[in-house]
Amino acid sequence: MQNMTDHSLATHSAFDDHYGLLIARCDEDGIDGSLEVRAHHLQPTRVVHGGVYASIAEALASFATNWHVLRDGKVALGMHNATSFLRPCAGGTLHGRAEPLHRGRTTWVWDVRITDDEGRLCASGRVTLAVRPIPDDIPVPAPEAP
């Protein structure tokens, strides 16, 4: 697996690096990533904070959309993230899988599932992204597949 910093500036996020998201695969069918749960991911009740799940969902959808649209001179911008927290997780690794539901000219919608090491569904999300032209003053190289 590769850390987000191994990819181009276009898909790099210092925030995703900060909390430790790793991208394993990105292709036409979707994207897979993982996060090793650490103490700083936990809320006071010692389970993963909901913001971590929402961040994983947003990052996977954004990374994958950018991977597809940058070659056309476009970039993805988050519009909506609805993540439901279904099962608490206190350790191990979270495994995220995002699959496209809609690939439109100006919006993309992703279905995201986040499971624990035993394959149990911990969170489920729907992420909508706007697809817009890259501003002329921002040089953005095309991303490479992980």
C-alpha cells in the first residue's frame, strides 16, 4: 500500500497523511484504502471518532474522482458527505471501499463501505462531488494509479 504523499500534488492531501490513510488500489471499478486505528483516532469512549469514517469516505471518493477526471483538465470538489456510523471499532485496521454510483459530466456520486478486520460493516457513506475545470492558475499533474 502507498501513502497519499506518493501520488501527485493533484490528489495529495496533508490531512489524509496526518491521520494515516493509505490507498491500496484505484481503477475503473473503484478504490480501496485502509487506516490502522491509533489512539488519536479514538473519541473519549475509546471507539473510532465518526469524523475519521467521514474523512475516509470523502478522501476515497475525492481521490478516485480526481484519478479519473484530471486527464480531462477537471478536478473534483466535495459537495456532500453523508456517513452513517453502524458499528463501533476500537482497534485494528479499517478497510474502505468506494464504488461509483454515478459518473456525470458535472457530478459524481460514490457508495463507500468501511469495514473492520473481520469484514463487519462499521460505516457506510454516500459522497457527492462536483467536477469542475481546473483553474488556469493552478498547475496540476495527472495522478498515477497506486
